[in-house]
Amino acid sequence: MLAVVAGLVSFLYLRPTAELEDIAKYEVSQLKLAGIKTVKVDFPAKAPTIFEKIDGYWHMKAPYKQRADQISVQRILSVVAAKSENKFSVTDLAKYGLDNPLVRLTITNETGPEQFLYGTYNTVTDEQYLSYKDSVYLLSAGYSEAASTQPIEMVDKNILAPSEAKQVAGFDFSYLEQWEESGLNVDINNGEWKASIPEAKPTQNDLNEWLEFSWKQSPAKSVDTYTPDRHATYPSLKLKLSNGKTIQFDKMQESPELLLARPDEGLIYHFNNDVGFTMLNPPLNIK
């Protein structure tokens, strides 16, 4: 008898735990991330934020025409795979604050646009009402918060586009104060680094790591919009690409943080001082 009771207690204690996790888990949508082409986030009192996928990479089309932070867009789109413990039929939009939604998310795939509306908050569960098609769900407020992030914060903070990072062929530092006298250039010829300063004895590994970790894998901590001033002159450097093109960077400030502007993009990239110093000073091993 005791064995039966013990077995029953174990069953009730252990088995329902796993089952409860699956009870009433309603999938919000059946949309596939791979097929999504555009994302539009509308707000009641400000301009929309629009993203478009081009060659597998998200770009912001409005309010700025810039490369997008890929993770930010993925956070917005995470709602398509969301699950909820609560599902209601759409009978009264005003009841859930969905007649005037706080955020209107429009996702377009190969079959056309799909709308997700974010309404008011449930004060009991501290979740937010979301409608999709003919149903209303309760979800974490984090989904709408991801969509409501300031547009400038969703601009890509990597100073180089993926295609540019693959084509780096060298740097011209001769327009920076510390390298002006020596006219420093570092170039990659047939896969091997060369420095224009005769006394420089850099190792290939040091320069490869410098390029990888300073320029390719160290995103800026923030970005701002930038309008070049034709009457202002700043120290600058040029990054050379294997296709023959160059990218100019204007050094707006070096301390307490490095501000590097890209006139071609209309952006200023903010870097911590230590990262900035390393970016502008390649390891040359001068003897």
C-alpha cells in the first residue's frame, strides 16, 4: 500500500510539472523567418521604422538609410515564434487597447503583409495584449519594447559592412598627426602585410589580429548621424579595398573617446578610448 501511495505521489509531483509547461501554449503564428522580406513598425505619433532584407542582410530604409543591426531586427521578428498561455477571440478590440494600438508591426513575406498589433497591458500578469489575425494573445512586453527601440540604436554599429570587411587591402594613416611625418601606409600584398616605414618589423600574426579584433570584431558602442562640414578639416585615414575603392574616416575626436565619422554613410561611430587607440596605431614593432 505504501509503495502504491509513494508511486502515486511521485507521479503527481513529477509528471504534471512537464505537462504544465506545455498546457495552453498557443503559437502566435506559423510564419517562417527565412521568408520575411520587409518589416515596418508604426507608432501613433512618430515616423515608422522600416527594414528591408537585401542579399540576406537587413538594411534600414527609414527613418535612416543605413545598414541595420541584425540582432535588433531579429528581436523584433522573434514575435512570429512566440507562444502564449492565453488566447482570446477578437470580439472587442477596444477591450484590449487594440482599436488604437501602441505599436503596429507589419511583416511582409512572399504571401503578402501580416499585421501584429500591440495593445494595452494586463495589470495582473504584467503582460501585453497582442492581436494577430483573428486572435488575441498575452505576451511579455519585451516583444513590443524590441520594436519600439529608438531607430538610431538599431543602426549597425560595425564600422565596416560585411562586404567591406572581406575586401580590406590596406590603410593610409598618413593624414593622422602621429603618422603624418612618416607617411605610414600598411598594405596587404599577395596575402602578406607590408609597412611603408623601413624600420617597422611587424609580424603577420600581429597585424592580422589587429585587423580582425580592432576593425572587424569591435563594434562601436553607439552611433550618431553626421553631416560633413565642407569648411571643416579633420585628421583622417583611408581604408583601401581590394576592388580599388577607398573609405575615408574623419577623426572628430580622440579623447575621452574616439569619434570616427564616415562621410559616405553620414554616421559618427563612438569607440572607447582603448579600442580607438588600437585602431589608429597598428602593431609595427618599430626598432
